[in-house]
Amino acid sequence: MTLKEVADRAGLSVGFISQVERDLTAPSLSSLVSICKVLKTDVGTYLQQPSLENSYSRNGMRYPFALSREERPIRYERISANFPGRKIRSVIMNIPSGYRSEVISHDGEEMMFVLSGELSTSVDGNHVILHEGDSIHFPSTSPHQVWNSSQHTSVALWVGTQDLFGEDGKEN
């Protein structure tokens, strides 16, 4: 596949796919999943993610993971379980100051709720700054992006229908 084919099918830019390929930038979890779907590879090939053995998770007991070896990467904590018939996935995102995701669009829907700090979002070109207690819910087919221009780490709950953990089609 060409870079353009991968980018178009993943809902990302050619420049971004090129930077990921050359290890100049790390994709967000959502972008990695979209790229893996296009390339027909399992996200587990590139990322060791924690499973959730119970239907609950406890603060301080979750295994945080990141997609990059940068000094201050975005860190995720899985909080959704895997069981037959589930539709949503969820993670807590610890988003460092200066982080900016790539613009992406894909199937499904998502919601983000800011637990602490503030985040800037863009959905279909509409820019909104979310503060603690604010949320946004939108179709993932709309081009979207999130960034943290504050001086502090922001924490958000992300909930969506995208298969972040590569579990669709696998036995539960």
C-alpha cells in the first residue's frame, strides 16, 4: 500500500503516516488502532496493553501504558472490561502539557469528560476549550483533534466505540 492509501483509509494525513513510519512521532492510541485496521494487523503487535480481569478497576491498581518513549508521553489507563456484547471502551488519559494529537476520523462515536485541567478540542473545525467537569460527545467520523496548551497535565475520561484493545472478533 502507498502512504496515501494507508492515510486515506485510516482517516489520517499522509504527512502524519510518514512521520510514524520514520519513527519521528508516535500515534495516539486511536490512530494506532486505525492504522492497524487498515494494515490488517493486531494492535497487540505494536503495543502491550493491559487486560481488565474484572468488571471493575481500582484507582492506583491499573497498569498505565504509553505509545511513545518520549520523556512526557500521553499515558493511558484502561478502565473498560471485555465481555460478550460490549460496545464501548474506555480509558483515562493523562495528557501532558504541550501534547497535540493528530487530526483523525474513523467509524463510531466518542465522548471525553475532563476530570482535571483543561483540554482544547476541535471537531469538524469547531474549537472548544474544555475545563474540569466539561465534556464533548461526537461522531468519530468527524475530523477531530485534542491538545493540552496549559502548563499542567490534564486528565480526561475517554469513552468510545472504537476497538482500542484489539478484542473484536476474539473470544471473550
